[in-house]
Amino acid sequence: MNPVNGRRQPRQKRSLEKVETILDAVETLVAQNGVEALTTTAVARHSGMAVGTIYQYFSNRTEMALETYERMFERLAAEIEKEAVRGDHGKDIDDPIRRLIFLYLNNAENHPGFIPLLQFARINRRHGDVKSSAEEKIEKLVNQYLNLYLPELDATDLYVVRHIVLRLLRTLVDAVLLQSDPQLRARFSEELVEHCKFAIERARLTNQEMFVSE
């Protein structure tokens, strides 16, 4: 798990265990009462630690919430990676792209506390923070899908479509999760899939047109 907001990561086993206990408490409290109710005192009470001990590892509740979000995101990405590589994919790019998107959406919804922490992170995470290993896992999965199902593309076209699809996913997947209306969320989910398909099919057509013109 990468540090957030420049916080130094503890190295000793006992300190690491304390941090995990703190993050467990944050995750439970957010799932039960939301981020608004998260306080250092509440975390200390739930974890059985003194408030002073909490402050040895985190300066404030923002740091605790952001690191808990990063930990949940990494766990989520690992689950998606495991399920994605195990899946039986068809030849049509629609199936794996749709599968990847809905694996993320469905798994995220099944993690209590993730969505409120996601909303908090979007507001409070500093622009330019180090990319997490979870984000790298998601990018790796997208790269694998595109390389597997678009072998005819050259390096330039593959770079362009990869950049567009990743940009769409980063921007719109979280927006889908933060949509509280179930009908709108379902509609936005389908729109996200269709926009990714459009970018992919456009790359295919562009490649075919260039091949014909030659």
C-alpha cells in the first residue's frame, strides 16, 4: 500500500499492525455511520487505542480516511484482477470491456464504506499524488484486454485508444458509483460501456482504412 499525502509508512511489524487496526476501525465506522461521523476519538474508542497513539501514525481524520480508501481500492483491484483473468472471454471486445467495468462496479458496491470514502477522496486527495498500486493493476488489466483483442493495431493507435479508454474509466466509473439513483446508475453504466466500445471500434476502423489506402 502506497503512502498518501506524503505520510511516512511505519516499518516495524508492531507499528504496521497498529496501522492496520486503525484502518480497520475507520472502515467499520465509515460503513456504519459515514465519513461525517469519523473522528479520532471514535477511531480510538473502536480500536481500543489511546488518542495519542492514533496521532503517532495519522495527523488527522483526513489522512486516516484517505489511507483507508487506498487500502480498500487495492483490495478491490486485487479481486477484480483475480476474477478477470479467471473469466472465459469471447472474441468480441464488448464482452471483456463490459465484464471489466461491471466487475469494478459490482465489487465496489459490495464493499461497505467504499463509496463514501471514494467521494471523500475525490474532494480531499491532492492532485498529483503518487499513483497507487491499485491504479496500476487496473491499467495493466486494460492493457492486457486491448493487446489481446486488438492485435492488429500499431503502437501509436494502441497508445491512443488505451489513453482514451483509461481516461473514460477514471472519469466516469467513479461518477457512476456516486450516482445514488439506481436507474440513472444503470443508464450511466451502459453509456460508459458504449463510449469505451466507440473508442475501440474507431481505432479498429481507422486502422482498417489506413490498411486499405495502402
